[in-house]
Amino acid sequence: MAWYPGATKMELQPESDQQPAIRPTQFLVHSIVGPWTARRTYEYWRDSTNLESHFGIGYAGDIAQYIGTETRADANASANRRPDGTGAISVETASNLTATDPWTDKQVEELIKAGVWVHHQHGIPLRLCRTADDPGYGWHAMHAAWNPDAHSCPGPARIKQFREVVFPGIVARASGKTPAPNPTPSKEKPMSYREMWEQDIAPAPSKSPTLKTNPTWKPISFLREIYDLALETRNLVREIRAAQKKGA
């Protein structure tokens, strides 16, 4: 396992020894949705949940590492560890209670330094992840496979910062070159309108009777469900009105 010399080591046990090894290919950032120090984040992972991240960064730039970067940490859904043994390095960062604030200057600096270290230590390429399995850098809400709850982590303000400040800062410091404000767009063919609506990746409604066997829906399925419910409601209203007229 690898430990970042720029972070305070706060090793989580038994996770650090018992969870399987990974070959890290991605660096993903999160917001913890709490104004916590790196130590408070460690205490939360230790005492309150079976989840954890590799790193935590407080508002003041305090950074701690909880698990070696070549060991699985459970903060990124399918990116934690894939069947081929690759996985993502995760960084939780202090935020306000709605994850709407930007990172502080000290948090930005620590993210850049950690991002440079993982590039040199693990060879993570200096690019944004083009797909959920593509090696590179990203944020939790970037791909649905990492974010089955479909939330906006680390928040719109921080996603903008990552694109415009943090990631370019990592590239500049790691390569000694000044990058363009935005990374080179992927040359992959964009999805068509039909392909977007036919992706079976949206979390199913929480009260769906088939939630366990069919946990994800196509976006088009939601539209059909809403349309059917609207028709049922309209017909019910007509029946009620007809009955009221007969009884008048």
C-alpha cells in the first residue's frame, strides 16, 4: 500500500488490512456535506459507517489519509474496485451542510498537491475521465456508475472549480506546462438523443414494486410512467365529475 507523505496518517482498521488491493487508475473528489476537519472525517468513518475514503481535507487545508492508495476504499460505488482489479482513489472534503460552497484556497492547494502525487506515484494520466472506467481525474457525480443515488457531489460550485482551477493546477504542476482553461474535449462520438433517453442508468423510483429486481430505469420509462399516471388521473376526474352530475 502507498501512503502520501503530505498527509497525516490516520489508518482505519480493520479496513486497511482486510479490504482487497486495487491498482489505482482514477482520482475522484467528493464533498462530505459537513464542515469537518480531516480528523472528524476519520472518526466518522471509524465509528459511524462501513464506508470510507482514502483522504479527507478540512477547510483549513488539514489533510489525512485513512487507507493506502493501493487498497480499496468504499466511496465511489462501481469505481471502488472493478473485476480487473483497478479502482479509484477518493478524497472527501469539508463543505457546508448543503454542499453548495466552493473549496477554500487551502483546500484547493491540497487537492492539487495530492493530485500531482497520485500522478507521479501511480501513473494516473493527466486527463478527465472520459467514461466511468477511463483512467484519469474526476468528481463523484461525473458518471452515473460512480453515483447511483444521482446526487450532485461535490456540488456545482466545486465542479466548476475542479474544471477551471484544480485540474488545470494539477496538470500544470505535474507537467511543468500551463494547460488550457478547459481540458481537450473527448473525440468520442456524442450520444444521440435516442441513445441518451434509452440509457438504463437512472435510479428507479423508491416506491417501484420492482425496485429490487429492476433498480435502474431508462429516462424514457419515467416519461411513460408519468404519462400513464396523468391519463389515469384525468379519467378518474372525469368519472367523479360524471357521478356528481348524476347525483345533482
